Amino acid sequence: MDWFDGHGGSRIQPPPEQPQKQASKQEENQLTSSVQANIATIHKAFGSSADVVTRQMNVGVPIGLVYIEGLIDQTAISEFIIQSMQIAEKHIKRYGTQEPDKLLHYITTSVIATGEIHNLQTMMDVKMAMLDAHTVLFIEGCEQGLAVPTCGWRDRGVNEPSSETVIRGPREAFSESLRTNTTLVRRKIHDENLYCEQRHIGKVTRTNIAVMYINGIADENIVKELYERLNRIDTDAILESGYIEDYIQDSFLSPFPTVFNTERPDVVAAGLLEGRIAIFVDGTPFVLLVPVLFVQFFQTPEDYYERSLVSSLLRLLRYASFFIALLAPSTYIAITTFHQEMLPTPLLISLAAQREGIPFPAFVEAVIMEITFEVLREAGLRTPRPLGQTISIVGALVIGQSAVEAGFVSAAIVIVVSITAISSFALPAYNVSIAIRILRFLLMMLAASFGLFGITMGLILMVVHLCSLRSFSVPYLAPITPTHNTSPQDTLIRLPHWLLRKRPAEFAKQNNIRNKTPIPRSKKGTT
């Protein structure tokens, strides 16, 4: 069994320099044949921590059990280790301490009734096994330890997703347990080619992460590039998948995310079947998917559970919401400041009447309202739930009636900001919504300076930036640009499943055919 170091998966080795110190350190790291000596070394290594439990007993030969309380199941230790060895006490006593190899083989193969048992050669292996929720068994006379899997910590279980709700579809979400999360994906993909490779990252936290992909579908070059980026991570702590995302993303200066995250097992399973790679991090319910395309942030799981016509219309509605959330305030500023002739006369007169007595220009008015709404939105997210309704009521009074009656803003800008906010909520991905909020202020400044010309230049720069982005060497705007023969199938609209013949050509270079279902036909004479 490999216990990995914090540099991405290589077996722990002493540094090559200073051979004398290396040898002494290796001697200290070796296990001894004395149970008491090994347990004393464990106590010293963990600083006599209160949750490190040791137990010594005699079942024909002296043995010692070492584990971390809270990470293991006490019942499993009692039933599968202690009781099993007490039942086999006579046979164990027959081997004694004179034949340690035979004794160790007998206990491993015939006594302990748990899953896979691993031999531990060094004290480092022992410590890593304990931190990975194993119970370590020492046997007098044996210079090896046994790591017995007895995981038993409490987790949140499988609940409904809180950030990706659907009307039709599975109601299960990932939890904070790494093994639970990988199991949820395996329940959906019953294929031996679904590979799951685990390693530790973080020199202090030694966080478990798992990389999952379907061999034969995922691009080998992308898999290799992902491992290279993971191997470069050299840090003390990984506490959430956001840490990993920050280390492996392609462009940290871009407001647009180049790594996708989700808490739904069906989304991860669908991504794996398209050739993507999933990254699981122990301790968080959010799983990363790479590579990612810009159009992926406008797709929801429900798009593939409803009929294609309904899904296509809803997807087009999300694209429209994206442009409204991005351009509505800047367009209002540009038209009311530079291009009043574009408005119908009755509407122009109405806007002029509303703005009579307003002390600020349209740009300052829009900035005040946008900042106020952003503050209220952030306060609503951070406020305890019992007070959340109060924030909503106060926000409605401040942004709506009171601000207009006091003459700080006009009624028109309240309508524009409200439509912008509602449109931003229609986007499935929260991180894309944040990017729009950033770009919206930049476009407002361009609109206040140059009118519609400034908005046009801002959009051109944004498109150029999107075209320059890559996600693990895959063009970010694909399949819009560059295009290929499968572009129209699942981009702006979704065709029926029987027409989705091929996987995305951007990152599924092999085994591209995923569907050979013929066109559905009704029998003649039936209605």
C-alpha cells in the first residue's frame, strides 16, 4: 500500500544528501519487534494527543492496537479484531513469537475478518494509516504492523443539493465524505474502465483527493496534464476543492472560471461520459470537472431530463438572461446620456419627467443602485436565516419606494436594476454570475464615457478575451469557435437524445460515438 507525500503522490523517501543523517533517520523510522516500543514511538510522534488511543492485550502473544478516536468504528474493532483474535488464541499461541512471519500470515489470512489488510513497514506508514481511519495492529516479535480498515466517522449523509435544484431529476447530492462521493458516481456508471486514483496533497493536512475518469473516453493528454498540475502543488493545506481549483486553473486573472464545480453526482457522471475528468476532495461536497467550456455554464441537469423542445427554449432563455444581466444598466446609461433620439417620444418624455429633480447623472444613479443591491445580496447570503426575511423587507423598502420618493433615484433605474438582478438569478452557475457582476460595472463606465460605442468596444474585448482562454488546452468558446460538425447538437439548443450521436470532439478524441439508437418511428395505423 502506497502512502503518498504532499507533493502529489510519490512514495516518501529521505533526501539524497547527508547519508549519515539519512541512515539514522531511517533507523528511527523502522518498526521494532517490541509492541511497547512501537506504541511509545506513536505517543511521542503525536505529542500524547488525547484522541490517540492505545490498547495492549494478550491473545496468546502480546499485541497492541493504536487508533485515533472519532475516525474509527469501535464496534468494528471489537468484532473484527479483538473477538476474532480471542477466538483464534490457541492457534496464535501455537505459533508464538518464534515464527513471526507465519504468525503474521495466519492472522492476516485466517483471523481478521475485515476488508483489505495492509502490511506497514515504517513508522511513517503507521502514522499515515492512522490518519486515514485505520486501526494499526502490532504483534510482539513482528517488525511489521497491520493496517485494518475500520472507518467510522460521522458524515452528513446523502441529502438534496442546495445550490443546483431541479424540478425533475435525482435528489441526491455529494457529501463531505470522499468515499461516499466516489460511490455515488459508481452507482451511475457500472463500467470497469471507470478509473479512480487517490493521493494525498498538503504537507500538513495531507488531504485525500481522488481523480476519476473513464479510460478509453477521456483524452490521455488531458489526464497527463492534470496530473502534472497536481504534482506541482506544494502547500501545507488543502481544505476545500477551491484550493485545488486555484492551483490548476488556466488563467487566474480572468473573471470567467476555467474549472467547473458541482455538487450533483448525475452532473459528474454525465461529464465523465463526455470525456471529462472529475477531481474529488475529501471534506467538501463540491467536485471539480475539467476541462470546461463556456456553454457548459448555461446547461442544467434538467435539460437532459425534459423533452428537447422544452429544454432548448429554457436554454435560450438563459442566454437571453445572460445578456440582460450584462448589458441592461449600461444600455440604460448610454441611451439616456448620449442617444435619446433612439427612444420613442412618449417614453422619452416619461423618463425626462421622472429624472426631473434627480441630483445625479444616470451613471452615478445606476452605480448607487447597483452597489446598494450588491450589498443587500451579500448581506442576505451572510445573514442568519431567521434574519434573512428582515433584510429582504428592508431592501425592498430602500431600493424601491423610499429611494424614489426621496428623489435620490428615478423609478426607471429601479426597474432596470430589478430586471438585471432577476436575470442574474436565472443563470445556473454562481461563479459566472459573479463574473457578470464584475463586467457589468466596467461596461457601465464605458457607456457613461462613450455611449453605445463604448459598450460595443467592451463586448469586442470580452469576446476576444474568451477566445484566448483555454481550459486544459481546450478552447474555452468551443464549439462556437472553433466549430465542428457536432456544434449545433448541444450548444444553444439541445437536440433529442437519439440525435446526440457523438461526444464533444474538443476533449473526446477516442471512442467518440456514444449513441447508435435509430430514429423513433410509430407503427402505421396507430395514432
